[in-house]
Amino acid sequence: MSNPVPGPSTGSGQADGEPHRDAAQSLRTRLAAARDELSAATSRGQAGRDALARYAGAVDDLVAELFTDALGDTPQAVVLALGGYGRRHLCLHSDVDLLVLFGGPLNSAHAGALNELLHPLWDLGLAVGHQVRELDDFARIEADNPEFLLALVDARPIAGDRDLFNRFMTRVQRADLYAHVVAALVALTDERHAPFNATFYQLEPDVKEAPGGLRDLAAVRTIARLTDPALLRQGPSDSARLDEAEDFLLRVRSILHLDARRNQNVLSHPMQERVAALLDYPGALPQARVERLMGDYFRHARGVARWLEWIRRVAPVPVGPNLVKAGDGVRFVDATVAASQPESWLSAFQAAVDAGAAVSDDTLAVIQQHADRFGGHDFLPDPTRQAAWLEFLKPRPGLYARLSQMHDSGLLGRILPEFGAITCRVVRDFYHKYTVDEHTLLAIRTLERLATPMLPGTSTRERERFASLLQDLERPELLVLALLLHDVGKSGDEEHVAESVRLARGVFDRLAMPADAREAVEFLIANHLQMSTVAFRRDTEDPETVRRFAAVVGVEDRLKMLCLLTLADVDAVSLETLTPWKAELLWRLYVDTYNQLTLGYADELIDQSQSEVAQAVGARHADLPAEEISRFLEGLPRRYLQLFDQAAIARHVRLARDIHPDALHVSLEPKGSAWELTVVSLDKPFLFSNISGVLSSFGMDILRGHAMTSPHDLVLDVFQFTDRERFLELNPGARDEFIAVLENVVSGKVDVTVRLRRREQSPVHLRPRRVIPVVHCDNHASQRYTIVEIVADDALGLLYRISRVMSQQGCDVDLVLIATEGHKAIDVFHITQAGAKLSPAAQDALVASLQRLLEEDHEVA
Amino acid sequence: MKLLKCIVRPNKVDEVKDALTKLSVSGMTVSEVRGHGKQKGHTAIYRGKEYNVSLLPKMEIEVVVPDRLVHDCIKVVMEAARTGEIGDGRVFVMPVEESYKIRTGERETD
């Protein structure tokens, strides 16, 4: 408080009255009695821990009484003791640190009540340090105030709402803050030691601040409490020696306070004589008594300093709520608490992977002992934990070892009983060398190894190929989940693939997985034998084989996942199964299928045979007759059906309705963390280039996109992009503005080049260049189109510039596939010139212009 | 006795094996091999970049057959492994001077 009321005579500022004055008098009398008792004990040299705790108790009573008078009727209020007062080490002139906490927002009534609490305390002459906070202030704990967090470590309630206190403690005493608090404590300790030249051999020591003093002692206890309380039983000496040192230092401090009548903690030469006398040191001369006193002091200070040095060295590092990393791995700080919190167990394994450590044996023992008490839902009770489970499955170093530990402790089988059922399951065949569960985990290890960075020069080209696929995956954890579940059907005697799929669906429900993730994982499980069958047993040189396989896979992302799943599955069969020969066959099938998906897809058009799609969409949307849908779909690449679900198809059909040559039908919707722009129009020159130009001119990052043209010149462009500047989200009229600009650019009223240049010239958009651009032209992959494949650094306006060059060269862009992988843009254009594939001369000219464009880009950067 | 060394497409191994088994050829050795003949590999393109596929994966089946079966064996192998396109493989025939069964020490004759 900025304006404390000094001295007892000024009054409390309240409406005075006899009873009030009586109450004040009574408080003063009681406080005086408590202080007299402490002073007397001090004079006997006995004001150590017990005497101080008694005094703290007396002050507690006063505070509690005033609190009840002032705020007793206020719901959700509590007063806490902090710091040394919280530890009950309250000397005569120590600060009485209080925190008054409210459950709801503060109002003027609270302010008045606070005065009723605090004024009398000041009137009593106590050195009150106080803070007033609302619980919501702690919704986000500011990590930049470690001293406050440290003071909270010793917080204890004096009076008020216990429930509020408990809620508060769960917010502030979070072990994920402990790492921070311990680090801050260590830093503060070093800072405090500096003026003492970091030695405890001080001739006139400050018993509180100096090395080996009371603050160091508190630091030892705090570190142990926040990391591993058992450390207090293991230190360099018996912990009773710490208690002894504490009692000694407090007895000395009490004398210093009494004598100086203020908060004075330096044991100066003159004071040493007085303290030695009061503590009854024997000796004929004062000098001898002082020497004995200081001998004791140094002995205790050395003990404390050693403890602190030791505990700083060995204390486990907090790595999460109730979790520390110690020499034997990650373990629970408080195993009893952890035993009844199964939802916290997963985080032990997550923390272990993050810290590159194991989960300690005693922690595994706790889990093993208690796992059977809980059902699957107890481990992943809410969306946060369910998401954390998928996050845990990301392939990275340590995943296999931790999953194995989780399996051995029985936890994995409790979380996924489907997996539990294949524990030690033996299925006799000629190939598999391990039990089904271990086969599964080893397959995950293969992925983990692909995700583990290797020292330069130690990797092989073969490994790098597959590793790069893994890097491309947006959600590699889905692949691991698919691996975990791919053979669970082997628990029964039925055909295992169908059974695995059936069991996996139950898992998806429990994990409340979104539809697209379910579909991906289910696809992988259902097809987990497909790719090896085709690669090793079919004639992959026959384009029809590849085409059929590509039709099963549909899109590149699934192909990559299935390829990696197959690699891992085969590798985990036995040490000898995945030969370089097999890896090569698999890779070739991958490349051929990838090319089929990205280059050959224009040859596979939707025809009458897909009429069931039109029926299905029509059945769900009353306003869409099946004929209208069929008309829209016919002639689009088949890939369209794999890219878009029925709801999207219905949207597109509606957008395509009543389109006339000058119209542009646009929809712009948020999609996850990105946005999706859908444009339907009749084909016109520079259309694709203009749309991508407008997106870039608004600073949008184009992530992926599909541009398709149907035989009747209907163009459907779908772009997914991110809006890093949050233009669309933050500005109410932004969408309309965007669409207006798009219409003006497409109709030729506005030149997008001018808009773009403003952004391009800004230094914010310069990005480091890493990829050497590649332009590849192919006249064979597709029956109708020349295909231009471009791999280059993703840059603002790249797509615009490329497609503009194409249009300038008289090419019609019919189909485009845009993908961004990290900083790399991979664009595939299907183009024609005057309705036919490009002549060799035209190809050369186009490639040369594109190369020039990309190299300029490269150099500019 | 002759040693037949058949280099075939990987997907044809099962058919070749079945065809040989029908002729009562019992023992065989199958290995994964890589090489090239006339086919000499080809250039594959992945993401716009060319990479050379010079050694192609093939399977090698080795069988030792009595002289009287040699021609039949060659015939069925070729029938089973043939697709008509370049890269169907080769059959090599080599004389076998002697053959012993390790377990019993017996020398085998036709």
C-alpha cells in the first residue's frame, strides 16, 4: 500500500466507537504479550524455531480475527501467509507478508474491507507486506516474477475460504513451474552470494543473507520440496544437522532483532559478545566466548553451504507436473499423488521422450501396481489428453523405448486394450520372428530411426529417400497409430486385416478423432498388405498395375504413409526381411505411383461409372438433382472425388450453377488454421495466374491447391492458404475486399502486378534460398497434356509468376497441383498449346523462360 | 546333371517355382539379385529430378536337374517367366561335374 498509516495513535480511519477501541486495545494487549514472551525467550537464548512458531501463531490469531471481522462475510476470500512468515520463522521485526486473495473480481466493498484488515495491523506496528489479488490474476502465471512464485512456495492459509486456497494452490504450485522456480532460486542465490565473495567465512556475517545463512537453508528445503523430498534424507549430513543449524541461526537472529529493535541480521563484532553471553557460551573472557560462538556459527554455516552445494548438484530437474528427471530417469515427485491420477501417467512418458531419458523403474512400478484399477477412459479422459496421446506418438528418438516401457508396465494395454490383447501373441508363419506386439513396436522403431537425424556422411541414399517421405508428412503420428493398430486383429483367429479395422474404429471413437484422421488411419490399416503385395509380387513395370494401385491410394499423402508403413512393417518381420533389394522395389513402386498420381491423373476422368457419387450427394442435398451433379462431375479428373468429400462436392455444384462467361463464383472459408478459396468460372486467359497473384498480393501463403478444368471449360480452382498477417480474421470487411479485388483483377480492371510489386519490394518478404530450382517437362506421362513439374523455394508470388510465363507463351493451364513441403514448393502443371501437347521447340522455350525466372528469383534473394 | 540359373522378374518367381515343381524338380535356391542385361535400366523421374535406375531387381532361381529334364525345365521356366517385354530375364545352363549330399556323404548320380 502506498500510503500506510503510521503509528498506533493515528487510529484506524474507521467510524470510531467504544467497542471498536476496546477491540483495538485487546489486539494490542495480546500482541504485546506474545512479543514479551518471544523477547523473554530471546533473552534466555531460546528463541529458536519453536519460540518463533509460537509467535507466528499468535500473529496468525490476530490476522485471522481481523480477517473474520473485515471479510468474514465475503464469499471466496482467503488470507495467506507467505515467505518466512509462511514458514513460521517470524522474528520480532520480520516482515509479516500477507496475500489477500479473492475468488471473484475486486470491487469498492472489498477495498473498504481490506482497510479494516490492514489498518489495525499497521496500527499495531507490524511490518506488514501485503498483496491483494484475484484468482484470475493467476490464470496465466507470469514467469517473469520468480521471486513472487518463490514466496508462494511457503504459502499457507491463515483464515478464509479453504476451497479457494486449494484452487489457488493448484494453479500456482504446478510442477511445470517448478523448473522455472528452481532455476530462479539458483540464480537469486548466486546473486545474493556475490557481495559476500561467495564465502561463508565472514568475520561479521549476515545470518540471513550470507552464504550458509538462513536463506541458503530455506533454499535447500525449497529445492528438495520442489524436486525430490527424499533428498533431505540422503544429503551430505544428517538432516537433523540442518534443523540444528536452523535453530541456532534463528536464536542468533532473534537476539539481533531484539537488541537492534529492527530487522537487523548482521552479527557484528560488538553483537558477537552480546550473543555469546545470551547463548551462555562458557569462557572467562569475552574473547573466548566469542570464539566458541563463531566456531559454532562456522560449523553450522559450513554444513548449510555443503547441503546447498550438494542439492544443487544432485537435485532432479523438474520436467512437468509432479515429474522430475533424475539420474535413473523421469519419475513422479510424489508417487502417492500420481497413483491416483492415471491421467497424468502419459505425461511421464512424454517428458521422458522430450528429455531423452527413460522412465525410472520405481515410476514404472507405481504404474504397474495401479494400472489395473483404471479403465481406458481414465488415462485419456478429455480432449486435451486425447490430443496429448497422439502428440506422444510422433516418431522421434526414444519413442520405441518409451512405448516398450509403457507396454511392459501394462499401461499401453490399458490405454489400448486392443493392443493389450496381442501381448506375447504368437502367430506361426514362415516369416515373422517376433511376437505380434514386439513386431508392432519394432516397426515403430524403424520409423523412429528414419526420424532420427544422422551424423553427416553416415546415412545412405536409400535411407534418405524414405526419411524424406517421413519429413513430408503433416501428421506422422497417425502413421504410428496405424502401425500400433495394424495387427491388433491377430488377437483372434479371423482374417486379421478386417478385424484390425473393426477394432481400430473403437479406438477412433475413444480418442474422438476427427473424420479425416480416422479415414487416414483406417485406410492404412485396411491396406497395410497392399503395397508389399504389389511391389514384391506384381509386375510393377506394367503401367496398369501402377494405375490400379494409384487408384487404391488416391492421393500422395496416403501413398507416402502407406509406403513408410510397408517399409516399417516389413523391416520388423525379422532382421533379414527388409533387404536392400526389397527396399528398392518398394521405392520404385512409390515413385511410379507418385508420378501416376501427380502426372497421369489428368487421363483418368470421371465418367458415367461414377454416377453413384452423384446419387449419394443428391440424396443428401434436396436442392441438388443427381443430373446436375453428374453434369458438373463429368470430365473432371477422377482424383477430384478423392480430394473432396460429399459436402465439398455439393458446395462446388452450387457455385457452378448459372455461371456465365463474365461471372466469377467465389467462396472463401476458414478451414482449420488455414483458409480455403474456391473459385468457379468459365476459362479465361491468365485466370489461374490472376487468382494466385491476388492471393500473394494480400500476403497469403499458398499451401496447396488444385486447379481443374472440365471439357466444357468450367474451371474449378481450390486454394488452401494461410493468412499470416491475419488480415481476413481481424478485419470485418476483409473478405468482401478480397473478393472485390479478385473480381477486378480477373475482369482486367486492376493489374495485379502492381499490387504484387509493393509487397515483393518489402524486405519482410525476403526469404533465405535453399533449394536449387528444378523445371522438368514431360510429354509422355499423360495422354493429353504436357506436364511441367517445378520444384523451387517457396516465395511470395511464385505461382503467379510461373503461371504468367506459361500464359504469355500461349499455353493453356488446364490442371494444376500445388503442394508446399516446408520451404519447398512443388507445382505440377498440365498444359496444352492450341489444344495439343507442346512441340519440342515450344517445350524448350517454355523451360528456358521458367529457368530464367526461377534463377532470377534465386539470385535476387 | 545341369545347373540352371534362371534370372526372372520378381513377380514371376512363384509361377516359375510352381512350374518346376510340377516337373518334380524339388530342390531350388532362390535369391534376390540386382543387375541388368539388355534392359540396361532406365531413367526415372521423381519430383522433376531424374535419377538413374541402372541395376534392376530380379530374382535368381537355381536348380540342379538331371540331364533328361533339362529341356523340359528350360521350356517351362521360359513359359512361366515370359511377358514378351524387354526385361523378362535369362536362363543359363551349366554342367555339374559332381554332387554330394552333406548329411549322408552320398554322391549323387542322375
